[in-house]
Amino acid sequence: MSIPKPRSTAVTVLALACIAGCGAENVPSMLQPAGTGAERIASLWWLMLGLSIGVFLLVVLLLGYALFHQGNQRDEVPSRTSMALIFGGGAALPLLVIPALFVLTLITMSALAPTEDAEALTVQVTGHQFWWEVEYPDHGVVTANEIRIPAGEPVRLEVTSADVIHSFWVPELQGKIDMIPGRTNVTFIDAAEPGAYRGLCAEFCGVQHALMQLHVIAEPRDEFADWLKRQSAPATEADSALARRGEAIFMATGCAACHSIQGTGADADTGPDLTHLISRTSLAAGVLPTTRDNVREWIRNPQGVKPGNLMPAMEFDEDEWDALVEYLTGLD
Ligand code: CUA
């Protein structure tokens, strides 16, 4: 085996960093900000990177100078220039740069405080192992794993947790904020343009931490208002014999002991509210796109799809599964 050359090692490391950090599509990046909060964080990040590169180059330059100009001066008293460099570079420069960065960081942090706008929409997000409960308290809307917001408007975000510590992070829109049981942390998000922004849990919270995902979907004002109106309505009634049979199975078995469906007798809050299940883009907190087949797969084999989640596997006959899927896929 040959020893890799330093240059090829450096190239490999750089290439790997690029593949991991910038190459993959659909990976949200805080360096592609789409909201005010993320923009401020990205600006600070670039400034810090620029300064670090400047300081690094200066140190390398001085080091090079020292290496090539050693001469025979070891016993001599250091010159005035040397002393100036030692105190300037070793004490004065850090004393200037570090407090300046500290102040800039404080200014950025205070700019991330919740919006003062009393008109702003409030969204409450509660972290669960391993999904997100999303509530619009002023509109009587409860949903899961998806936050719809009007584009171009700041939204007040109140976050907490129902079990362990999670962390709410939508890199393109805002910095991370911890979700702590028994405490409500407040911040804001906004998205300049309509679009879907992926979010993730940023605090290790158990076996399915990596699959605790959500989407923030920013829509034009009127589309958002339509969505909010539809979401505040009770569930669509089962409209076929098969769907009604599915509803009866849902209510009579374990399903209704954990989930809510507005307008029916199901009123539990261990699992996500299913009133408008099919209107959401994903199932199981971003694991599967919402399709009929995926609904079937998810409810039949929850531990196969997302091992360690709290949804138990249920036993039904084939025709009972058909009825349940028919009922659930009608919840639009
Ligand atoms: Cu929730 Cu990690």
C-alpha cells in the first residue's frame, strides 16, 4: 500500500466536504437563506469566514517570514518591529476582532427575537417523539408535520415539547430554537417567496431523531387563507359503504385512542390529528409522500417504515385494511 501524497489527500478531503455539504440536492442550507432570520445568520457567517481567512493568511505569512528570516539573531534583543508584531498580532488584534465579533453576534441574536407585530399570525409547534404537532390557536386549526404560512409576512412561532428536548430548525428560514418540555420558546419565521422549505429536528431525541422532519410551506396570502379555512372545517364525512365501515373500525379499535378527527368521536392527542390527513404532503413526519399506497404501507407496518415510533402495529383482515385505507384517504 502506498502512502497518499499530502496534495491528493487535501483534494480528497475538499471533494468529500463538497459532496457532503454542497453537492446534494434537496438538502436545506443555511447559506441559501430565504427568510429574514436566515439571511442575518448567513451574513454573520460570511463575515466571520472572511475574517478567519484574513487572520489565517496573516498568520501563515508571518510564520513564513519567521521561517525564512531566522538568520543568526537568536541571542539578539528583539527589534522594535518584532515587538510591535508580537503585541500587535498577539494582543491588540484579538482584543479588537473578538469583541467586535461578539457585539455583532449579539446584534444578530437580538434581531432574531420574536416579531412585535401584534397582527402577526401565531403558530404553536409542539415536538413529539418523532413528529411535530402544529396549532393555529386563533383559528382552531391543528395539523402535523407541516406549517403553512403566508409568504412575505413574519409569523410568531411558539415552540415547546411534549416529551424530551427537540430543536426546531428550518435552515433556509431561521436559526435553531430548542423545544423544551414545560417551557415555551418564542421566535419568528418568514419566507420572502412562496415555496416549500424543509425543516428537521436538530437535537438528538431518540432512535428516529433523523426522521423527524417537517415542511414549511409559504403560500400567497389568499391561497393561505383558503387553506386555513379548509383546515378549520371538520373532517369530510365518509361517503361510501366501505369508507363508513373503515370509520367504524377506526372508532372501535385502538386508532381513536391515540388520534383526533374533528367532527367525529375521536378526540385523543397521543398521535397526530388526522382531520385533514390527505391534505398534507407527507406521512410519518416527512418519511413517505402522501399517497394511497403509502397510507396503507404506513398503517400496516409502522415499525417497518419508521422503527421505534410510538404507533403500534395492528392486526386486521385484508378487507378491514381496505376499509380503513378508504376512510383515511377520504380525509382531505
Ligand atoms: Cu426530535 Cu430530534
